[in-house]
Amino acid sequence: MHRRLHIISEHFKRALDRNSLSSMQRRRLLRTFAEKNGLVHFGDVDQHEDDHRVVRGFTASPTHKDSSFMTGTFEDRDVSVVDRFDMLFKGDHLVSKHRWLIGEFRLSSDDVPHVFLAPEHDSRVHYAKVFTAFRYLDRLSIEASADFTSRYKVLGSPSKQQEIEDLLDANVRSVVGAHFWPLAVEVFEGSVYLYSCDQKLSHHALQVMLKNGTWLSQVLDDNMNR
């Protein structure tokens, strides 16, 4: 166990050294984004020591490193955004490393089915934890627009399919298919999570994530309260 932790630590050090310039550029971009949208930017945070609410979702792990953590309210919605770096291992062997930009948008209730919308174009390795950590998730067959079915696969519990279809109604599926790709979408434990994995950041992409997440969380709240 100690050997594996040492290996992970050394991999992190080398990866962060190689990406120091791009990491600084990302931090500047994200800090500007936070200021523009009224979010409080905390910079780097330690999930094991710092006093803050950790952004969870499927990417949470004992080894993830969070930077540019920001939180606040946008259009009356509690929002958190974090730049997350992690490495995936099998035993002592590095499988892959990824950087996720994650937006979390709190729902009005925790009583919501777990559902994951995985972009069809993405490598399965980007979302490998979804398939290994949540064995009850299967691909569901749900009628939707051509934009949606060509861009997303729906993962959920078959026993919750009708509940998921009611939550992600025809309007949601149409808008997500037309305007959310290539973001992945997760609804889990009272939050909507939007994920951008290993993609170049821009102010426009960040604003799209913020606006889309705010819209989707409001519509899901409405659908849950019908």
C-alpha cells in the first residue's frame, strides 16, 4: 500500500511539473471566470484537509487533486466548479491520467434517480469509474431526438427507467442533445454534474457549462415537483 502511494505521488509530481505553464494559464482563466460570474475562487484545495464541500460525482477518489475550486450562487442556484486532475491505476501500473472541469449544480431534493449521460464519441476510459463503481447502471433504451441518440448513451438502473424518462423528459433530451455535447452529464445524490474531460478551456466553454447546468437543474427541479 505504501509503495503504491509513493508511486502515485511521484507520478503526480512529474505530471504537474510538465504541465505547470498550462496549469497556470487554466488557473488565470478560471479565476477570471469566477470573478465575472460572482463566484468565490479558492484556488487549490485539499480534499483531506481543507474545510470545504468536496465536489463529488463519479470522479471523486482518494487521490484526486483539485485546483481552481470556486463556489457561490448563480441565478439563484448553488453552484460549485472545480478543475480536477487524477490518475487511474491498476495495481502499481498507471493506466491513464485525466483532467476534468466539473460544474456541480445543487437540486432542491436528494430524492432523484442516478443517471449518467455519456458522450458517444468519448473513449470509455474517460468514464471508466462509472462502469466499475456503479454496477447497477446499464444502458437504457429511451426514445429521443436524433441529436440526442447520436451523441449520448443513457446509463441508469433498469428498475428506475420510467422515473428517469419522466425526469429527463422529451424537452430535456432534445435540448441536451442539441446544446450540451460534448459535456457528460450526471444526476446523482441531489446534484447535476457537468463534465468536460481533457478538453481545451475557453471563456465561452465555461459560460456554456454554467448556463446549461443552471438551466438543467431548474428544469429537473420543476419535473420532480410536477
